Amino acid sequence: MTARDGGADTGPARPLVRAGLTQAGLLEHYERDRLGFLLSAAATHGPAVELTPGTVLLSDPAAVHEVLRRTNTDFLVAADLRRDELSGHRDDPGTDAWMQGRRAVRKGMAPPALRAHRDWLTARAERLAARWRERGTVPEAVRELEDFSARSFARFCFGTREASAAPERTGALLDALVPVMASPFQLPRALRRFLPRYRRSVSAQRALESELRRLLAAPGEGGLVDALAEAGLDTDTTVRVLVAMGLASYRVPAAAAAWSLVALARHPGTADACAAAAGAEAGPAGEPPDIVAWTRAETLRLWPPTWLLQRAAHGPQTCGGWRIPPDATVLISPYVLHRTAPVFADPLEFRPERWADLRPGAGEYLPYGIGSRWCVGKPLADLGLAVLLSVLGRELRFTVERIGELPDVRTTMLPSRLVLGAGAR
């Protein structure tokens, strides 16, 4: 067994439980209800199961922690959103530049920058609340929250530069990527590049990259791009980082916000508590009132927008005491973990107060991932969700007028066909 970072387990490794599914059987069950299938597989076969030869589902927190901690060495991110192959190795120049960009982003999301952005977020959230209160019914809540999140990122990222076109270009790319990302079928790139959906995604990405390059050369100051420039990133790496972060900031925070409003509608006691706390001052580190922070954490536990992570085993591996075959595709679902980890009592219940004294262990709670590929946009996403919970919870009472039976999980986990009622509090 290999462990290039010295992280492999000692002692004999256990073999994986085999579900015995054929590739066709896996696809049939998976496409019928992706979340339900993964949760059922973990319940039926245990925390480490080989669904088909070469496809492994892990829900053992210790094993999950090992896989994510050893990403870029023993477990690789081997494809991008369009499923084009990547090296993923830490010593690859592309991976090295990507990690340099992530470090620069983390530095740029310092507390002073986030505190300055909070005022902008609050004003925009108040305007959103006023529009929803006037209309009473919000049939496109997810889309409006996506617009809110995308414009928040553009403002935080580009400072005083005129960046109004960037959110639209980002949304167009994400829409073009959905059929590519959602398909369970993986064709060779030589064939994929002739598919209309693949070519549309390439065209949309080029349009976004062109707009980002224009913005980087445009007059203005402030924002995350200044921090990237100070870190010495070249233009190509900066654009690559901005594309990835822009895509993540468009739909992931919106999904979390939408689920939080569904939770407030279904749990009026929590909604009242959030409303009562909304006027409280932020803590010394900018943290929101406890009930708002707990509601945010519980929303992300039950409905993690990034519901599935994927890694490729680089050679044979052992993690958490389990033997992982070489080149296996390892599936990790925060949705499944958050419902099966023993630390969460009554895991299907929405109980924000559990977070008053709850401290999950390694690999038990990962709405933003862990390890070298954890979401560096977490501080901005957390801030935006806390502001929306506080402002919208203070101004409005929500009802769920319509919601699909199953979430939309083609990419990010979204409430499907959501229609909210919004009345004055």
C-alpha cells in the first residue's frame, strides 16, 4: 500500500463490502433517486462499499477524512467540471499554480474585507426583502438568490470596477455546464468535444474568460483581484481561479439560502428566534448571533449544496482501515455523512440548537469539504448566508407554497420547483 504523505493506516486493511451491482444496475438506481440510492447503499452495505468494480462509496468519517486530507497525493481530483482530464498531482505545474491561487484567495478573504462587504450585503438583502414583501409570492426564489450571490461575489471580487456583466456570463456558463455535469455517462474527450452541449460550454467559458480579462485591465481598485495581483499570480491563473470561484459563488450560496428559507417556513419557532436576534451586534470576529449561526450550520448539515465529492485513488490505498483498489473512483457524499455519522442524534430532524454544544469530529461534518481542496470561499459564503437569514428573517414570514418531492441534484442540491410565500413580519 502507498502513502506518499505518510498517512496510510497501519495494521491489516479490511476489504470493501461488495454491493454486486452491474454498471447498468448502478445507473438505473442512481438516476431514479441519486440521494436516496446513496443513502440506502450506505444503510444496507455499511460505511465502505464497492458499488461496482472500481466505484467506491465511503461514509466512514475516518476514511473520508483520510481521503480528503490526502488529496493531491494519494487521491486525485482527476477531472474538471466539463470532465476533461486533469493531472491532479501536487507536483504538476497546473496543480501548483491552482493551489497558489487558492492560498491568495484565502489571504484576500481577511476579516477587514468581509466586514466592509457586510454593509453592501445588508443593503442588498433589505432591497430583496422589500421586493418580496410587495409581491407576496416568490415563484423564482432560487433564481433571485442566485443573482444575489453572483452580484455579491462580483462586488467583493472587483471592488470599484464595473463588473455587472460578469454575473450574467457566469450564469450562462453554469447553465451550459448543467447537462454536461448532470450526465452519468462519461465519453472519451475525443467524442465529447463534438457534442453540442460540450461545445456550448466551451463557448460560454471563453466568453466569461474574455470578460474577466477585460475587467482585470479595467480602471478601478479594491476587491479580491488586488489581493491576487499582490500574490504575484499571472493573468491566466487569476482567470482560472476567478472562473472556478465565480461558478461556486453563483449557485452554492443560493442553494444554502433557499434551503434556509424553507427551514424558516417549516419551523416558525426558529424563524421567530432568528428575527429576534437579527438586530444584535456581530461578535468581535464578525460572527452572527448564536441562533443564526446554528440555523446556518443545521441547514448546511441537512442540505449540503455540494452533496457529492469525487476522488480517484492514485494506486492502491488504505484509509480508515479500508483497502481501496488502484484507480478506483471514490464517492463521498456529505448528504449521506450528515445523516449517518453517530455524532448527530435524530439526524433527520431540523434542530439548530444541537449546535450549542456540538463539536463534530474529523470527517463527520463537511459542507465545505476539508483538506487541500476545501472551499476557500467559505468565509464569504458564511457571511452572505448569515446576512440573508438575519435580514429576511427579520422582515418576512415565509411559507412554502410549492416544492418538489425530490431535490434537484443535477449539480448543486437545490429545492426543486420552489415557490415561497413572503409576508410582512
